[in-house]
Amino acid sequence: MKFLKNNIWTLTALLFLFCVVAVDPASADSVFTQAKSKLSDLFKNAKTVLFVIGGFGLIALAFQAIFGKVKWPWFAALAFGLAVVAAAGSIVNYATDDSKVNSSADYGDSLLGASDSQN
């Protein structure tokens, strides 16, 4: 028992290494394809919620800025932040140079025009 207790991390690492070597590479492709699909769905759904909350926030900040309760840069910062979130999928595609694999439709970009989403 003392051997197992002293070498648990070594045995865990060896077991992990054995599992990595023994797994067929084709299964990794399906796992990552499915993970990409799930994450893009999560991103689209989270972006929808963020736009709803951000829209109410924009309206509230606009009214407060008109009546002098908050500063206009706060309103501009929220509007700019929502624009960045709207273009986040395109920014990821540009940064990774992966436009053929991750199309804009995967991320549900709302800042793109109709001609961009058809490509």
C-alpha cells in the first residue's frame, strides 16, 4: 500500500500515457469535431443572451446619459463591446487564418453582411 501511496502520480501519468498511445487517432478527430460543434452552439446561445441584456443596458445607459446621470463614454464603451462580441467569430477566423474550416455561420456572426455569410 505504501508503494501505491508514494507512486500514485507516476502510475497515473503512465496510465494516461498508455491511454493516449492506445487510442485510435480517428476517434480524436470525431471528438474534436463534436467539441467544436458544441462550443460554437454554446457561443451562439451565449451571444444571444448577451445581446438581450446588452440591449437593455444600452437603452438604460442612453436614458441616463441624456439626463446627465452617467457619462457618455460608458454608453460608447458598451456599444463598442457589443460590436466586438458581434464580430468575435470573424476575429477568431482572422486570427487563426481558418476561414475555410470555421465559417461565419458556425459562430452566428451578426455583424456580417448577407454576401459574407453565403461564402
